[in-house]
Amino acid sequence: MVRAAAVNKIQRTTKVSDVLIMIFIGLTVLLSILPFLNIIAVSLSSKEAIISDKVTIFPVGFNLESYRLVFEDVRMLKSMGITIFLTLVYTLLSMVMSICAAYPLTKEHLKGRSFFSMLIIFTMFFSGGMIPEYLLVKQLGMLDSLTSLIVPGMISAFNLIILRTFFTSIPKSLEESAYLDGSSHIGTLLRIVLPLSLPVLATLSLFYAVSRWNTYMDALFYITNSELYPIQLKLYQVVMNSMVTDLTAQEGAIQTEVVAEGIKAASIMFATVPILIVYPWLQRYFVSGTMVGAVKE
């Protein structure tokens, strides 16, 4: 009976801890979702509701005028096209470079493997800084070109280490079998290693894509031609201009049909939704590994 009482006490404790964890997760989710819902509501609300500060998480006075102005802005659409192109090219090149760097580092017979690994890890904690990086980009002639938004940050040391660790976990027997069948290192990588690495490849591709999509600081430093602005830099300008518009409007200097806050919210949604659509498509690779059953005893 004492043992049964102890078991019941442990079960009750476990249930209480589960409830607390669920409450904590629920609050965290709410804190993450509520601001997003507020932005959606503001973008769909009327100017009167926005001015009177009646908008919370539901639209008040449903209105698509802000979205109409955003989609009629040819420069905004062009910036979106540039960002999509940048994201695709950057993600593809980053994954190719990461694979080419990570796979050799898994080979124990590679001379200097430890040195190269430490060199890569070193870059995670120390960098040259903003000014040396700008001077390097300038000396390479990449200013005012899309290459300045691709080449400098093409490889992430953190993602590279994750990929190398995953490659290391693949059973050596699979690669040895391929070598016995006459496969080369490149053939083994393409036919054995990469098909078994789809989950990590999809995850890191998403990391690279989101990183490129959300970054605007490099464009702010390297791009002066407004025709090459990515969507995030364009959004930065919209936000800054809306702040100026709000200040001048308060002084009575200008009158606008649509409140600047509504245009800002619509622009944020315009820049955010495309990358959100990609996530569910890649999420199916996150759940299970494809290596299950690859090696038969």
C-alpha cells in the first residue's frame, strides 16, 4: 500500500507539472501570436478605427485600402521579386557550399581536419567587424550589386556544424558498401548521404531562407540604388516614412486618405506572408528521419 501511495503521489506530481508546462507554453504562444494578430487587424481596419485606437486583435471597419495601395506600388512589387530571387539563389548556394564543406570534415583521414574545424568555430565568436567587411566588399567591387547580399554571408558556421554532425551520424557501413561497389566520394555523397539527410537539409534550407529574407542591414550598407532594394529594406523605409508622416500629421501639415499605421501594417504582412507559406511545406521533413531501416542487421 505504501508503494501504491508513492506511485499515486508521483502521478499527481507529474500531472501538475504537465499542467504547468502547458500553461507556460500557452502563454508563450499567446505572447507570440497576439502582436501578429494586431498587425493583421490594423492592416484590415478603417482609418477612423485606427485613429481612435479601437483596433486590438480583430479588424474594426473592415477596409482593404491599405493593401490596395501596397499592391499598386510597383516599387514594392519589384522589391518582392528581388527578395524572392535573392532568397532562392542564396539558399541554393549556401546549401551547396555547406555540403561541400561539411562532408569532407567527416572524414577522419582528412589532413588538417581539426584545424579547419577550429577555424570554422572561431568565426562564430570573433569577426572582423562591420567596417573591415564593408571595405572588403568595396574592394571586391560588389557595392550596389546583388552579389554583396549573397557572397559575404553565404555560409553559416552554426549550420555547417549541424550538417557535419548529421553526416557523422550516418552509418559508415553504407558508405563502405558504396565504395566496394565502385562509387566515388561524390557519387556516395549524391546517392547515399544526401538522400538520407533530407530532414536536416530541409531544416537548414529553411534557416538560410528565413535569414536572407529577414535581413536588411547588409542592403542598408551596400545598396544605394533604389532599384535593387530588397523587400525588407523597402519595409524599413515604409516604417521610417510612416513615423515621419505621423509626426507631420499631428502638426496638421498633411492630410492622408489612409492612416500611415495601416499602410505600415499592410506592408509588414506583404513582406511576411510569403516566407510563412514555405514553413508548412518543409515541416513534414522535421518529424522523422529517413534513415530508419536503412541498415539491416
